[in-house]
Amino acid sequence: MPKTKTRKKPDAVYVIRDWAEADEGLRAVALHERRIGQINAILDAKIDALRTQAAEQIEPHASHIRSTEDALQHFVASKIKELEDKDGRRSRELNHGAVGFRKTPPAVRGIPRDRGKLAELIANLRRRRLHECIAVEEKVLKSRLAELDDGRLSALGLRRVQDDEFYYELREDGVIDS
């Protein structure tokens, strides 16, 4: 049998007929936003308390895991000769898991963080024609496009659009909870 969506009554349509009702609508929005803010503040406080409580309960377990991992690593490093098998793997299966060492993927080290040294490296890569090692990101600068006149924008297949966008601002002062 196909799943059907749960039926739901549509929200009531709110019609504003004059400026006084528009003002009352703004007051209602401000009140509801204030109540939502209060509810979210209570929720955040409860979540923070639960996180603190969970962190306190987790810490002894996490500490034990860290110290056991360190001890396992030191022990297995001291027994590395016993680990190597004929396939070149360096691991050992135990009742509750496996321990060992594996090769990590090769990584390039020594790429400078200093801008000047990084620029030297990039120039050196260009001199050696290693352009595939240099990432060049091309992107359209909307701020520069906005400076162009309409004729140039049209030649590029673009157009300038400016819309009226509805907004409202709430005054928090003077809104009385009822």
C-alpha cells in the first residue's frame, strides 16, 4: 500500500485591511519573536547543561582510551620484529582486534607557509614547467561586473536587475507582553 502524506490543516490566512492592523501585525510578530527567543534560550541552557554533564561522564573513558592507546603503541613498537610476516605486513590479530603498523600514503612535506617563500616555490615550479602542480582558481568578480555599463554587460550576455524587496523593522521598545 503506498504511503500517504499526513493531512494537515492550512494555516489561517491573515488579512490586513488598514494601517492600524499593519501596526498590530508588527506588534504580534515582535511578541512571537520574543517568545521564540525565550524558548530558544531555555533550550540552549538545557543543551549546555547536558553537554557539560556528558563531558564529565565521558572524560574518564576518553582518558583511559588515550592512555591505553599510548601503551599499546609503545608495546607494539617494542615488538615490531615479531610482527613482520612473509607478506611484509606488520600486524598481529588478537582476540579483541588487531594491532600493527601500516604505511601511510606518501605526503609532500616542506611546503612553506610564508608568503614570500611560497611565491618562490611557485616561481620555481613555473620555471620548471610544472604548471600542473599549481592550482589557479578562476572566478567571476560580481563587484567588478557591477561597475561595467549596461552596454558591456549586454555584450557579455548579462543584465542589471534591481528589485524592490519588502522589509519590516521591529521596535522592541514599547511592545508589551499580553
